[in-house]
Amino acid sequence: MAEEEEKERIVIPDEDGNEHLFDILFTFDADESEQSYIVVVPSSEAENDEVEVFAFRYEEEGEGDESDINLFPIESDEEWEMVEEMVNTYSANEME
């Protein structure tokens, strides 16, 4: 039996300050804009067939265990198209 890979997780607060746990699917850097992106799913839904996927632009502050991640909303259509393409590629690779 194959061992299940330990997933990286992140806590993201909502508008009301409630904290929610998310599994990190993947991160990537866009060559053109030199921006970093993170794609996550709610931990409670990670094992379901259909899950809601969330994506953010992020910046890391600090180094090692002392680093913090600042999340920013994706605002432009170009960014959303790029992220959607990356999610589709990730999904296709997961199905193989």
C-alpha cells in the first residue's frame, strides 16, 4: 500500500476574522510578471471529487520557519486565465 503524502497546509482568515484551514495544491511563479501564486482547497473538502479551488498572488516575508506569506486577490483577467491554465494542467497530471 502506498503511503499518503503529507500535505502542506495554510490557515486563511475570512472577512469576519474566522480562520479556515486549506491544503496547498501547488505554487508557481509567472515568468512574465515575476509574481508568485498559490492554489489551495479547503482541507475539509480535499478528498471529495469536486472541490472549490482558490487562488491568490502571494509574497513571502522572512526566511525559513520564520517566514510569513501575504496573500493578495487576483484582479486581472490575464492573471485568472493564467491561473486557470495552471489548474487545468495540474488536474490533468493528477488524473494520469
